[in-house]
Amino acid sequence: MTAAPDSRVARGPGATVWAPETVTADPYNAQTPSAALAEPVTPAAALFVRDHFGIPPAEPGRWRLRIGGAVATAFSIGHAELLTLEHRELDVVVECAGNGRSLMRPAPPGVPWGQRAVGCAHFAGVPFRLLADRAGIDPAAVEIVFTGADSGTVRGRRTPFERSLPLTVARHPDTLLATRMNGEPLTPEHGAPVRLLVPGRYAVADVKWLVGARAVTGPFTGVFQAEEYLYVDPRGTPEGPVTALRVKSLITEPAPDDDVRRGHETLVRGHAWSGDGVPVRRVEVRAAHEDDGSDPDHLRGWHEAALEPPAGPYAWRSWSYRWTPQQPGPYRLLSRATDARGDTQPPQAPWNARGYGCNPVASVEVVVV
């Protein structure tokens, strides 16, 4: 197993390099530092890491992806050949399905993520459908099962990490076999040499250390498909399997507990995103003074933020709001996003027994002096 990086901030000449902040050490899971989330593109070295079984050894020269199952021609492809195929580049929000789990009450089991198991990175990779077309998918096939090189024991059974996608999603031109992130080859903790990338869906779909893809003629019932990553006993979240990202916003500036000057303009900034390529249409901001009460469902005091164009259909959308506080004291800054479907962040953290899809109104507490 690869050792977990530490979470120190290292400052080099003319640049700042952030490392993820460890949440669990074995297996290694770490969230993106707050400062790195202020960037429009999250630095690769800072992006959160989700790992179930440890990082498997992988060398590009030995890597092969096997395509099989219900296909006319099974075959395998090596890393060097994959790099010769058509590539696409996309900015994509990558978010763990359990992001924000620690906000739920009562606390569900699982990795106790704060709100920072998320980032937006620039990926390059080969559309999976190029390989699917080469294999000749059987007309009776309904799903593609993707297999990672990592494996472990879950519910008393030894299993590799496997997830399936409906055939239409697997063959979408933006479903990629990703080989690069932010202009550089993938690193081991992010799935090197090749990972799946399914834009608009929670990152559990993005099988890392990818080594297999097989077409199946019936629904896949593997442990990570039919037993884990499900919305169980939902109260305010969807039912069934975890799929599309839920609409969400994040406040990146000012930072929690920052001092803000009374009577001076402060730029409140952040990002917002939604799933399946659905654009964010509106972000609203509220500055709740301690004397006002802080119920985020109260409509009075919400102000529309300015939105910047996103870098693509799957990237987050940066927003800003100019705020000039007139009263001293503690404030809670709130933001809520609404997407083109009309979905809006709920005022409180929705609950389900596994702690997935947590997307309440974002908040940051500051002090006006």
C-alpha cells in the first residue's frame, strides 16, 4: 500500500502546493484543503482522495484493459496503444457521494467527511465508446461492468471494486478512460495509470486503477452496486442507487472565523454545481447577523450573486457577492444554488442511513469588527 501524504502546506518559490488533509489513514482518505478549493481548477496534489482497499501497484508498461462479456470480439489494450487513440478534455466536478456526511444528524456510518471531499479538475482521456465499438457490444447487453485493480473483503466476501453503468451512459462521448489530470499523468492515489471518468455523477462511478470492462445482459448485482452506495431510509434525498450529483454550492471566501471590517466591502465568493450536465442558474447569498436569527429557509435577506461562465457543462460555476456589513458581531454567511431543473439546496442537511447526497445550504461563520 502506498503511504498517505501528510497534510502540511508547502510553499515553494512563487507557488503554494497543498496536500490533502487526512481523514482516515488506513485506508487513506483525505479531503481537499479549504485554500485549494478557492482555485477555479483544484490542484491535483490537493484534490481529495477516496480509497476503499489501499492503492494497488500499477505500472503503465504492464497495464492492460480487458474488454469482454457480451461482445462480438473480446480484446485487451495496453497503455501505449490507448494513448494513440482520440482524446477528449473536460473540466469535471469530482465529488464523493459521502461528502458532507458529518453534517447529518444522527451521524450515519462511513468516512466522516466534512464538506471538502470535492474538487474540479481538468481531465483528458479516451472515450470508452471507441473501445466498446471495437468490441461490438451484443444488442442484448444492458450494462457495462467496470473493474478496478483494488480488492478487499466487504460483508464477509472478497471482491474487487466494481461498478456498472447503463449502456447509454457508458457509451456517452464524455465517459472517458482518463489518463491525465490538470495536464499531467494521473498519480497513483487518483487511479493511475487509467481511471474511469463519468461526468455529472458521484465519483463512486469513476472506477480507479481500471483493468476490466465487460458487457452484461442483466443488471449487475455486485456489492458496490446493489448493497453499497444506495440511498437507504431517505429523508430528503432520492431513493435507490447513488447516481447524479445533487445541486450544491460552496463558500470559499471569506474563510471560517475570518475577521471582516465593518463598513467595508467584502467579496463573498464560491462555486456551485449540479449533476448530469445540468447548469446552475442562480446562486443566492444571505448574511445572517446573530440578532437576525439564522434560519436559512427564511426568504428575507437573500441576494442574488453574480455568476461567471463555467469552463464546461460538468465544471462548477464560480460566483461572487459584494457585501458591506453595517453591524459588528458574528455573522453566518449562507449560499444556496438552484439549477436549470429548478432543484435548490435544502435549508438543512437531508438524511439517509448511509450518509449520501448531502447538499444543504452552505454556511461560513465570520466576525465583523
